[in-house]
Amino acid sequence: MTSFSRFTALAESLPPTVPFVGPETQERARGAVFAARLGANESGFGPAPSVIAAIAEAAPLSWRYGDPESYDLRQALAAHLGIKLDEIVIGEGVDGLLGLAVRLIVEKGTKVVTSLGGYPTFNYHVVGFGGTLVTVPYRGDHEDLDGLLEAVRRENAAIVYLANPDNPMASWHDAASVTAFARALPETTLLVLDEAYGELAPAGTLPPVADLAGMPNVIRFRTFSKAYGLAGHRVGYCFGTAETMSRFHRVRNHFGMSRIGQAAALAALKDQDWLNSVVARVSAARERIGAIGRANGLEPLPSATNFVALDCGDPVRAKALLDQLVADGIFIRMPGVAPQSRCIRVSVGPDPELDLLERALPEALKRIG
């Protein structure tokens, strides 16, 4: 036997796909580690000291599986959000939960609406389950709410994906606009509302929980990976009506969450003082990245996230600049689709890493001409 022959036709039809090439992969290829890790939208400020202490306390029992119900964390989140325990599901980051949501809805040929150039991991899940992506161009570097709604109605789409704040452009819509969009959707269309960067956004960006409560076709996704600094633990959560959320228990990995991850997230949620300090540091770092960009002729786009898109003028120049910075040991990324790909994307980070960016950027620009 030379190969196994019973893979599904769908799996055999798909090309090998990696939504993001990780910095570690790039480091192995270049034979050196990055001096500044400013491309993965992690929190270089790290978790709270109280969280690190909780991780250490939980470590001796890491031989045990985590609670398959994530009961303590769900209970704390329910109190934090003002909702019921059975309205929350915990999962392996937003990425894992997006995969479960798609699995619940998408079959071969199912129409799914999203923005052209939006978060590629969601697209990866849709295609992986045989869905058909219907894309809507951005408008003014924002996801086009009117265009998305029109596509949903035209295609009778089963899902529409909206990231607010947005990745990769860091733009955002106000809460009233998002609420109006959700209420205008057909009841047969599921709104996948990705709020991964919500803690970092201006006041009035996230709709109050009560404004979208009771809508069975709305699921909101959030994470401990960004503002809370726990990307390595892969703890995300989503919430909606109890009946809708109950479907996740039919397909989720019940032992997918580690004990240490649950303990870390619970401690992070309790330490809102640290969260507030990180939000302030992120804001200051965004301002600094913007200033570095302007000093070098690059226009920063307004940001409600922990990264800043710097407008380089055109995609060819942006890619050349990215390559130069990577060669200099500065890990950054860029959007993958025009016209957003005229930008490079720089994650916030501690001052020493931004110092490296500030020194490297003018030299890199000189080299590309």
C-alpha cells in the first residue's frame, strides 16, 4: 500500500492551507530569532503578576484534565457579563470556537458572507467544511455593513461574519451601527460577531450585552489572548441564547481546555486593574507607532486594537518594506488583499521593541527607495 485512500472528496479537493505563517516558522527559515515580535497581535506586556502566580499554583495538578464544563470560569464570566451560565461556552481561543460555529451550520455549498480580506482563519474553517464564501469589499478601510447585509439577503446566507474591531485594519463601527446591523439580518442568518479586540476599543464600540440578548441568531466571540495576555493558553469564549449555545456541547472537545488555562483566565478576569493598565499601555504604544510611521512618511490608520496599520501607498512598496524589516529581525505582518495590502501592520509592544522598529524603519525605507 503506497497511500491511504479513504480521505473525503472534500479534503482531497482542498489545497494545503496555513492561514498565518507563525514567527517561529519564519525564524527557522531565516536561522535567527526575531529581535522584535510585532506581528502576531499578542500582548507583549504579558499577563498580570497575579495570573502568573495562579499558573504556578495550578502547575502541580497539571497531570489532571481540566474541568470539562469550565464551570468556575463560566460562572465568573456570567457574573462579569450579567448573563446566565448556560449562555456561555469556553473553547480553544476564538479560532477554535469559530470552527465549532461553522461546523454547526456549514455543509457543502452553504453560503457564508464575509469581508474580502477579513480574518482568514474564519474563511479557512468555512472552506474546510465545504462552504461557499461570498465576499464584500471593505469601504473606507471598514467592513461594509450595508454591503454585507445586501449580500446576506441576495445569497440567503446561513452565516455572516463581522469582526468589530476589525482585523486586519484595526477599524471599528460604533455599537449602535452593529446593533442595527444585527437586527436587520434575516432570522435564518447567524451573525458571528468577533469581538476579540473589544477590551482595547473606545467606549461605545461594543454593543451592551442587553442590546443583543435574546437574539438566537447572534453569537459573540471574545478571548483572553489579547488584552489579558494569555495567547499561549488558548482560552476564548462565546455567548448567546442558551438554546443556541447548547448546540456547541454536541460538537465541542469537552476536555480541550487545560486546568492551567482555566486557572489563568479566571485569575485574569479577577484582575481588572491589570487589564486597565494594559489598555493604557496599548493606547500609548499605538500613539508611538503612529508617530514613528508619520516621521517616516507612512500614515497610520486609526486603531481600536493592539496593532496599527501603516499606509505605505501601494501593496508592492508595503511588501518590500515588510521584507526589509523581517530581514532586520523585526517581525510584522500585512493584510493579504488589495487595497488593504497597501499597509503594513505593526503590533504594539514594550518600548525596547518599538525602539528597534524606530531605528530600523528609516533604514529599511532607504533600501527600498
